[in-house]
Amino acid sequence: MIKVFSVRLGSTKVPFGQFYGGLDGWRGMQAVYRFATDKKHFIIVPIHAYLIDHPEEGLILVDAGINWQQTHEHGDYYRGIAHYLFDEDEYQLSREEELPAALARLGYRAEDVRKVVATHLHEDHIGGLSYLPNAELVISKDEWTNRHWKLFGFLPMVYQPSLEAARKITTIDYDAGAHQNFAASHDLTADGTVKVLPTPGHTPGHLCVLVQLDGYQLLITGDTLYTLRHLANDDVQAFGAGDWVPNQNASIRQIAELRRRIPELILAPGHDHSDYQFKHLAPGLAKGGLTPEERAAIRAYEETVFTAGGRLHPEAVPRYLPGTGADHVGRVSG
Ligand SMILES: [Zn+2]
């Protein structure tokens, strides 16, 4: 039987607007300017990866999180523009949260991970490649083709030293035809239980991974959905810059449609910091899968977040709650 585990690989400090400001001016050059200058509205969000244990195909890790060097030697690790744009304390990672330790707690070894599917090539999704000596990196062809692309001609999408930690890279080109409302898909396993779906927007070739489990399906969304609430993209959007922002909204609408078509679909976001992740998803996925009771509790939770029409209930709209410390780290309501 397939198992899926949620794996917490540290945290990252982001401006509130990066997460939730897309409808509030965090767009285009404004978004980059505000990202670089807004130092008073930070939130700390977790970095989630998901481990699939497939009976025939072994261990597949979806996203690899961050590594020790990125976190604790930030200023030395990052060169060029990345050195100046990101704060020294951008990441947090304890020894217990390092990928090999997190896998060991689940009874697995980093050496045994066969494939890492990166939803996209941002730093907090590929940093952990350096812990995986035997894994092949799988990414979409569009992500690979655009790996040298620079936002506004100067901000690189990919930090090459992190990508270079990959032992072998395979690109996928969605050769398996349509799946549900997606025009194209790719089968990651021969039995069709793990599929890759294209969700461009956050980056040019962002992908999601759909896993068929016992009685339900799990969609690992990467940063197409930072959090569950981002599904309601009429109410809340992440920041965005570059040609792909409209695609991001189209991809989210496709996920919303997929959810309508598959009532037993469960969403597994990349950076959810709410009760959704920590009270519902993570405890269930700490043992490799969700029971019917846990899925029912997730449905009940979703009803407290979304209206029948798929909008956010007013009290579920994320608001920034300032902290009291000098580090300007606050919290998010709801
Ligand atoms: Zn991310």
C-alpha cells in the first residue's frame, strides 16, 4: 500500500505581503521593491515536503526543503544578487529538522530516496538535494528550460549552486495525456498511482503531484498553494512578478475544479502555517496516511474556511497581527 508522509524541513521568514498581498499591490516591480524593503511585517512559515513510499518504486520525495548551509552560513552560501536581496535569517533549520534526521524519524534513510520531484526550483524546495546522494531530480521541462531566466533581467529564478547538488536530472514533458480537467499529465509510477500535473504560474514550470491512496487522493501543491486558504484566489493571492502571474491564478482555478470533480481530494500545500496543516494534515500524515475519520475532520475544517461557493468566510481572511518583538515577526489571524 502506498504511504505518504508530511515532512517538516525548517521554516522561512517572509513578509506578510509575499504570502497574502497579491490583491494588495504586491505585483510586478512593486512586489520586488516591497519584498526588499518591507522589514516590519514578517511572518515565519514552515517548509513542508512530502515523502511517498511506493510498494514497487520505492521512496519518492516531493520537494527537498532547505539545508544547513543555506540556513546557518547564509551570507557565505549566497553570492551575487541573492546575497543582498535575502536576509541573513531568512531560514530556520534545527538539527532535528534536517532532512536525514526527519526521514530517520519515519524509519527511512536519505540514501534510499530514489527520486526527488521538485515542484519548482526555488531555494526552499531544492536545498535538501545535497542530503540525497542517490536520488534523481525530476522537474518539468518548462522549469528546466527557464532555469536561467531572470526576473526583470536581474533576479535569477534559480540559484545554480543549489541545483548543481542534483546527481542526475530528468525532465518530464507530460506525455500521458489528459487527466480529469488537466489537458496533460505524466505518470511517475508504472501503476498510475502517482501523477504529475502541470500548474505553471509561481514559476514557469511549476508542477503538482497527485497520489491515489486508499479511498482518497492527495494533491501535493507546492507553492501553487502556499496554504489551503490560497485556493480562494478571489479573496487572497500570493505576491507575483513576471509573465506567469496570470497562469498562477489559472492553475489555482484548475485545482479548485479538480477538487469539485474529486470530492475525496485532500490538498497538501507547501507552506501552510495554520491549524489545517498542524492539527489535521500533519498528524494524519505522520503515520503515512489519513483515516476516514481524519478526512471527515478535514472536511469539517474546510467548511469553517470556505463558503459553499468557494470563497473565504470573512473570519477566515488572513490578517496580519503584529508581534511585540524588535524582529517585527507577527502572526496571521485565523
Ligand atoms: Zn516555497
